[in-house]
Amino acid sequence: MAPLAEDVFFLSVAELSRKLRSKEISPVELADGFLDRLERIGPKLGAVVTVTRERALAEAKAAERELAAGKWRGPLHGVPYGVKDLLATAGIPTTWGAEPYRNQVFAEDATVVARLREAGAVLIGKLAMVELAGGMGYNNADASFTGPGRTPWNKDFWSGGSSSGPGAATAAGLVAFSIGSETSGSIVTPAAFSGVSGFRPTYGRVSRHGAMALCWTLDKLGPMCRTAEDCGLVMAAIAGKDPLDATSLPRPFRPAPANAKRRRFKVGVIKGTSEKAQPEVRKNLEESLKVLGTFCDVVPDVEFPDFPYGPAVGTIVAAEGASAFRDLIESGRVKELRVPNDRWGGYAASLVLAVDYIQALRLRAPMKKALDALYAKFDALVSPTRATVSYPIGPDFDKVYLGFGGGPAVIPAGNLAGQPALSLPNGFGEKGLPTAFQLTGRAFSDETLVALGTAYQARTEWHEKRPPL
Amino acid sequence: MPDPTLSPSRRAFAKRLALAAAAPAFAGAALSQTAPAPTAAPSPAPTPVPTPEAPSSVAEALTEVARIRWGRHLTGEQLGEIAKAVDGRLRGAETMKKVTLTNADEPDVVFFAELPGGR
């Protein structure tokens, strides 16, 4: 069997699905090709923890048999993917990116993994992540026992966190799509720094059963893909009520048909989000707005509600994270963590006062109300995903890009309110690193954001760029 | 704001915490009042934060709790870092208190009597 052309590994899920269904390529040869890339390139990017070759080939052979028999499970059938290593997988180590959990093995698959298996997708690897999803307060890219995640665009720079492996692996064509998680920024940031499309769903749309808990009231799981359309295809497979997660909701994801006619979208540009961004980030956002203007009504200078989003999210993550990992912290085993900050951060977090934690939870109601009142006027609000390109590997984060940032805290705000967000690549900045913008919407506007992102990507080619591997 | 001239330098503060870590309980109670300085809480997607000059007396007191409870796992330098982080969170808590809430404003978390799975 001749090896597949490299182009195949950069096709979207939608395109791969067409080739699989038409038998132009087989699930087994596709899985084999992706497995080879994941094994060969994955470690160089610090993107992989465990390659699940045996399981992958078994699932790929099953998909091959079913497709040959005319049974098609849907657009993910036979498509290889990876998951952030905080999702339980039966009989395969689930390390949470942290040395103390290197040998942890669960007996069952997380609900998301089970749903993807039912959809016929092929699990080829457990992908690297920042230890404990960053809950102990890391301040450096070298924050996993597998080493720093490297963006394939420039390996001296970080792939973002805490879904570092999903970002790097998806961007480098080592998986066709991946599943990441976000408590406050951990999908959209690596999507931006790695140059892929990353979708944070509305809280409750995707079951978290079987996922490492960092912060019960903020954790979300979502897809990281080449395209917005692919994010919708993955969401359609994983969203919906799960009796094993009380916060999950009976709201399946139904992507808009590709040929659906609709009114013009209305998007607002959040005031002050790009003023202190790097010049390339600002310029690329302006270009993106021009493109959006061809099919959207664009409203500039939208005032964002002023609340202490940062302190609230920090307090909640600290309190819930310290509780979730209390045994690890109090046993002293946090000293085995990679980043020096993570070895003491849990003790500081353990000192959050109960009244401050409850205060933060109480603030979420007025924040949610104010944000919903604003977002109800728009299909989405637009802002740069990050004010800078990726951080260099080596120095602590607070030593670089001084003077950039500021503006409304869109990421913490959206996470506190449980709102969805979609990060889309929109060009390049310093050192050949990708830039991105994010579309944020009111809760349960997930389908609208995906439709908007798909329309944007129909008019641009940034999502088709390939890193220089 | 407390008088910043009463605040020890970060290095002096860390040194005293190190001494306190090596001493019996409550040795750290002698830590002086200090001036608070801006910082930010760690986040799963961190952003650069300014370094504080010295933690507040409340932060020092809470750090003493950390020393008593978990001091065997911590160095003096780490206790100094904890003091700074606690100070940042306390500052954040003060910011949160500035938002007006009424007695009827409940935490945005709902308790369900039902067991997972509807049992």
C-alpha cells in the first residue's frame, strides 16, 4: 500500500469523511498514516503522551468493515482524532499531564470518548496538556511532564495552554481533530497560538463525565479542528444530555445546513480589545473585520460590561481547584509537578476564604444578566483571541510582551457566564506565529457562532495554511 | 492603604518567612504590616502580572496558616510566593466586594436533591 500524500493529513474532517465514504481512502490506511505522524512528529512538538495504536487499528478496522457493508455512522466515521489527556479512556493511561498521575488508568471511557466511538471516530492518541490543566497557577510553557508544547509554526514558541497537545497536534496534521478542555481560556488560547479553529461550547452542552475536574462550575470540553465547520461536526457527535453529568443539558447540537439561507449576521466589535495588542494582531483583526463586513453588519466600539471578571474567575478556579486536588496538595506530592509555581500554588489557593468564593459565585448572576443583555443585540461579538502571538519557551510569561494586553477580560467573562466562543486563525505576526480572533456569543448560540465562522472561512484561507514541519 | 514605608522589602520578607518556616508555630506572627501591591490570580490561561512589593498583614497572617498546616512541604521562598499570591487574591476579593449585591442575590450554583442519573 503506497503511503498517503501529505495533503491528506491536512484535509478537514468534512473532506476526509467524503473520501472515506466514497472508499477513496480506507479507515485503516488513514489511521496508520496519522499514527505514523503522531509517533514521528508528536514528541518533537511535546504534543503526545500515549499513542493508542492498538485501539486505533481495532476501531479503524471496525469502521472499514462497516463502511464496506454500507453502514455509515456519520461524518466522523473512520476519522482519526486525539483527546487531551484528561479524558478517561478504558485501559489506557490518563495522566492529567502531571507526574503524580503518570500511571493512572481508568476502567471506562469518558462520555465524550464513548460518543465519538459511537460516531465511528478512531482514537489514535492521548494528547499532552499543561499539568492539572493549569489549575495550580503555572507561569511557564514548560508545564507538563512531557515538556513544553511547541507550536509547529515555530518550535521555539509555545502551543498554548492548557490544551497544548490538541493545539499542536491538530495544527501539524497529526490528528484530524482533537478534544480540548477550557476552564478559562484553555481551548481558545492554544487554538490561537497553534493556528487552528477552537470551539468552547456553552457550559452544559457537552458532558464532562470522565474528564479531570479542575473547576466544576467552569470546566467545559470542546473541539479543536482545522475549520469551524469541523467544530460543528464534532459538536453534533458529543453534545447533549448525559445522565452521568448533572450539569449536561438536553440540547443536541444541530449545525445549520451548508446551503441554508439567512439574514445578514450582526456582529459587534468590543471596544478597547485591540488597542494594546501587538500591531500585527491589531492589523489582522482589522482585515478580518473587512471580511466579516462582506456578509455581516459590523457595529464598532461596543462597550463591554464592567465587572471584576479576572478576580472572580481566579477566586473560583483557586477554591474549586484546591478542593479538587486537596489530597495531592496536602500530601505534599505537588512537589512532583514540573513548574516551580505549581509546587506552591495549591497551598495559596487553599487559603481562599469561603465568603470570597461565594461572593464570586454570587457575582456570576449579575455578570450573566449584563452580558446576555448585551449579546442579545448581536449574533456575536468580535475581539482578538489573544493580544499577542505565542509566548517563547523558556522565560516566565510575566517576563515577555510587557505592555501588551489589557482591555475587557473577554475570556474570563465568557467563561463565568458559560458562553460559547470560537477562535479562528486570521493571519501571522511576529516570528511567523499565528494570530487569531474570537467570536463570542450569548449562551446557546453555539450553532450561530459555527455558522458565522464557517462563512468567514469560506472567504479566507488562513485555516488552510500549513506549518513548516 | 497602610503606610508603605512600614513594609519590608520582598527579600527581607522572604527571609523572615524562611526563618519562620524553620521555627515553631506562631513564629511568623511577628511579621509586620505591609503595604499591598497589585497582582493577579493565577489562571488556566495566564497573562503577565506585576510583581507586588510586599504583601499585606492579612496575607501574612494567612500565609502563617499555610506554614502551620503545610510548612513541612514548603520552603521559605515558597512561603514568600504564597504570601504574594494570597495578597493578590485578597486584593481581588476587595474588588469583588465593590459590586453591589443584595441579600436576594444567590450564588449562581443550584443544588439538586436528585441523584445523578435521575435516581
